[in-house]
Amino acid sequence: MKDLEGKIIKFYRELQQLRQKDLVEGVCSTTHISKIERGQTEVSKDVIEILSKRLGINMKAQLETYALLENLLKEWHESIILNFASKAESLKSELEKIPLLQLQDFYRTYTLILTRYYLLAGNGNTVQSLINKMDKWMNLTPYETNMLLHVKGIYFLHFKNDYYKAISLLKEIDVNSYNHPEYNYDLAVAYHSIKARVSSYYYANKALQFFKDARSFSRLIDTEMLMLIQLEQDNFFDPKDSEYKRLIEVVDNYDLKKQRSLLLHNYGYHQLRRGHYDDACKLYKKAMDTKDPNTSGYLGSLDGYLNALTAQNIKSYDELFLLAVKGLSLAKELEDIVYIHIFQLHKYKLLRKDKEYFNYLESKAYPYFNKSGHEFLTEHYRMKLFNYHMERKKVEKANEYARHIVSKTYTDDYFV
């Protein structure tokens, strides 16, 4: 107890920028307060009371808060892991009112969890700043080391699109020192992003059990969706409509709006791949209706909707072209480079300007997709460019793309 009381006194003294001699004037010597702060001497309750009063704190309340902080941080971390956004926000506000959070005992854990919070909130700039600060830490505990690996893995996965780097970081995690199996989900997403379906399914299945045990229905649905996508992309397996309908029924029962939107989008893609264009159009439209138009998620469903409508071949050219223009305009407002390229390609395709389409694809869109790590788009458009040059008997040019696709199995994904 004396160690903790001394630590708290030192913390508030330094917080208030008081010198030791000013705090203890008329009470004890600076030598004695130095020993008190280091927990090296016995100290009477009267002295603690006087020093606490001078610092304007209630020592009993501070000791109780100290005891609660570890549990509060743990609860905050769990709320972030399980995507309980409102609870995470509430606990963040509560924690920020507690000065003792800045004690070294809690500061590193707090900073790591705070970084997880900003990852969940999508604030990449703040995350990068916090990572830069944490990279300067010395003598990390095994838990801190592994949690930092997890944080960096998520950052490279979702903010840098560097999937191989993300996998490298996440695979370094020592499960004996870091008991948070949900990182398997991040590994599954990373493997999915490089089209490593077997590995993605394997790690998603490992994460699934954790989310079942935690009764986190939103993350459970996310994981099942990811596993279903891996099966769907296997040309030897065709997931049935019943799987999508079952998951949609579950999200409706638990009012999981975000997951419902994603399911409708994925179900639409499933129908598009199978050539059921009418159903695909309806599902993509429903997905769009559940999304904020000022988001990349909306643009993704609009892209799918336009692909399905084009394949359906019922809408007039003018109606389709207006949708492409709408998509391009929204993408520019959001400064979303991926969808700027995609909707520009839609425009060229609808205008039947093949030369401009492939010139734009080869000079702007494909290099960006390749450089920024969008594996699905890169692979799809690489094959289109290979076929385009082969049809024109430009073998040397086609071979530039062939080198990258020889070892890969091409799947006919539906992009513009």
C-alpha cells in the first residue's frame, strides 16, 4: 500500500508541477518525501492525509480508482474487439476523466487500446501518429510487444492495403503472450485480400469459435460471410442461396444493419456471377438503399448495380450513363481513387470507346490498382489487358502481363 500511495503522491505532485520541498514544507524533509514517493519508507496516515489535502486529492478514492482502472481498460478493449461502438465511446469518455490513466502502470496499455479504438473509428492519421510514438518505446512486455504487432497488422491491412506486410506482422504474434484469438479474423481478411482462399478460410474458422464463445453476433456474421466468400470463389463449390438467406434472417433478428447491408451486397455479387441479373439488380439496389451515399461502401454497391444492369440489358443507355456519371461524381467528392477509376471505365465502356477504355486502363487504372495492393482488381484487369493485346497480336506487350498470371488461376470476376 505504501508503494502505491507514494506513487500517487508523486504523480499528482508532478502533474501540478510542484517541487518536493514546496509540497512537504512544514511536514517532513525532502529526503523523507523522496523515500515516500519511491515506497521505501513507512509513513503515517496523518502525513498521507496532509500531503493529499495539499494536492487536492482524496487518497482513498484514488486507491479505489487505481484498483478499478485495469478492469475498465479490459472492458474497453473487449468492447472494441467485439465492435460495440457506443460502449467503446462511452468507456473512452469515462477513462479520459481519470488522471491516473497517465501513470506508467496504465499508460502503455491505454495507448495501445486507444490505437485500436481509432482503428475501429477509421482514423488512419491518428493511428499512424500513435504507432510512430509507440515504436520509440523501450523494454516492452511480451503482451505489449504482441498487441503492438496486432495494431500494426490491422493498420497495414486496412489503411495501407499492404496485405503481405500485414500477414507478416500478424504471423509474428505469440499466442502464449497475447490471448486475443480475434486477430485470426484479421489474418483471414489479409489472406482473402491476396486470394489465398484456403488460408483465409482456415483463420476465419479459428476466429469463428472465439466470436461464438463471446456471443458477438455482429462479428460472428462478419466471419461467416468471409468464409462463405472463400467457398464461393472456389470454382468447384457453389454456395446455395439458402446460406445467404439464413444469414440475412439472423441479422434481421438482431437488427444488425451494417451486416445486412454487406450481406445484400455479397448476395448480389453471388447472383451476378451465376448470371441471375434480375435478382442481382434487386439485391444491389437494396444494399444501396441501406448505405450512406457519401461512403465508399455505397460506391461499391453502385458499381455492382451498374454491372448487373448492364448485363441485364434492359435499361436505356441514358439511364446507365447517368448512373456512371453519378458514381464518378460521388467518387471525386470522396476523393476515392479506386472508384474514380472504376466509374471512368464504366463511362468508356458505355460509350463503346474501346481504345480510350484500354488506354485509360493501362496508363492509369491498372498501375494504381497494382501499386496500391488491390489484388482482386489487379488480377482481373491484368487478364483483360493480356487478352486485349493478344487479340491485336501484340505478343510482346501481352507477355508483360502473362508473367504475372502464369502461376495464377483466373476467375471471371464481375468488374466493369
